[in-house]
Amino acid sequence: MKSSRFGRKILYFSLKQLGRMVILLFLVSAAAFFLVSVSPIDPLKVNVGQVALGSMSQEQIAKISEYWGTDLPPAERFLSWAGDFIKGDMGTSLLYRQPVSHVIGVKLSNSLWLMAVAWLVSGAAGFALGTLAGANRGKTVDKVISAYALMTASTPAFWLALVLLMVFAVWLKMLPIGLSVPIGMEAAEVTLKDRVVHGILPCLTLSISGMSSILLHTRGKMIQVMESDYVLFAKARGESKSQIVFRHGIRNILLPALTLQLASVSEIFGGSVLVEQVFSYPGLGQAAVTAGLGGDVPLLLGITVISAAIVFTGNFTANVLYGAVDPRMRKGREGA
């Protein structure tokens, strides 16, 4: 009976969180669409070309405006675009001359493994270093790790990328300067090793820049555990520090660290935009910059919505996971 009631509460909590995510995604889509609508970008010049548009008559321009829907009110254009987007038709990229869904699929496949590896490495390393620092509060190892975390937290990702690029690619010549594959090599000749080698510096940059938050959070939680009454009791029973850390510390700080790591998807995703630009890595981040600079409105809107969906999914998973094990959070969300 209790298990079924618990299951219903979790289901209700999850559906409520999912509903909020859908609403947020709709609001982000609407905001992005209307910001593009009021921007200086002329959709006719972008789609047709300024030279071709200048040689057309007013009747021809009116027909083209009707075809592209630029003569419609913004709200009507948004609903039309949103309806097509839900059906899977994201439009055609003006720069790549391909469907937006295809361009995003290719670019996202390049970025996903990069961000996934960086997300896992930053989470694992941040948790390990935070645990080590928290268990040795005030000692030299804690001071060094805390200083490192504070320094990386205040370091811009693009600056760190430039430093790593200068050191490992230019000075030491250990790793390639950029791109995802060797220059001039055909796609059929590219090996997994080539892709891994070209992804080391971007992954390292994202891992270092994304590690500080989980490290500092884990350190704070570990300090609370080490100062708790049950740890003092464990010490009185003769348990060693390593036994206390593994039996009591990690068990109590793992879940909060995991939920924070799931919510940090936005940091990794946001950092990848600048990092991919520095390393000329052909991922979703670089495509977003290219679309913005090139006035590719369909691609820019598609990337914005997909990026928001990925970030919201990470936050949704973190909320559901934490709500499943912490009744206080679940009650707080239900009362909100």
C-alpha cells in the first residue's frame, strides 16, 4: 500500500516537472523567435539575397514576402513555425542549404560525445577532489584543491582553451591545433584514434572549467558529514578516517553531488560554444555562432530550441531523482 502511494506521488511529481519543462521550452522558443523578429536581420535579404532583391519589382517582392510569410503578424508566423517544428520540419538552413534537422543531427553528434566525456570526467574528478579536500579540511591538500577550484571557477573557458592550445599544440606540438579530424583526410580514412586525439584539448578544457562547482559543493557537504554526531560516534568506536569517509561520507554526499552534476549540463553546453569556436571544432556550438553571424535564422532557432531541450532534460532528471529520495523537496515542489 505504501509503495503504491509512493509510486503515485513520484509519478505526479514527475508529470508536474515535465509540464513545467514543456512550458519553459515553449517560452524559450517564443522569446527566441520574437527576438529574431525584432533584430536587424531582413529575412528577405537573407533568403533571396540583397542583389537579387534589388533587381525585383514591388509585385515580385510582394509575392516572395507572401511565400516566406514575412508579411504576416509575428504571432501568426510563430504559431506557423512552431507547428512545423513540432511535426519535425525545422526549415532549411540558409548557409548549409540542407534541412535544419539534418544539420543539427550532424553537428550534435560531433558535440555530444565531446560534452559527454567532459561531463563524466569533470563530475568524477570534481567529486573525488571535493571528497579529498572535505575530509582533510584546513590541511595543505585542502588549501591547494580549494585554491585550484576557485581559480578555475573564475577563469573564462575560452581563455583556458587558448592557453591549452598554446602550450600543448603550439609549444609542445603534442596535440593538433584544432578541427575534429586531420586536415585534407577523406572521411573514409579517418579513424577513431584521429577523432580521439583531436578531441583531447576540447574535452580537457570543458572538464577543467566544469569541475569547480561539483568540487566545491562536494567539499562543503563532506565537511558537514565529518563534523556530524554519527561520525564522532564512529571515531569513538575506533573507525579509521578512510573507513569513515567510505562508509559514512561518500554514502551521504553521493546523491546531492549526482543531482548537481545532472543540473550542470547547462554549464558544459554553454562552455562548448566558445571552446568549439577556439578549436574550430565542427560541433553544435560552432554552428550556433556561424548561424548567428551569418543570419541563418532557421538554423539559429532550431539550435536554440534543441539546446534548451537538452539543458531542461538535465534539470528535469536532477529534480525527479532528488524528489524521489527526498520527501522534503517533493512536498516543497507540490506546494509551489
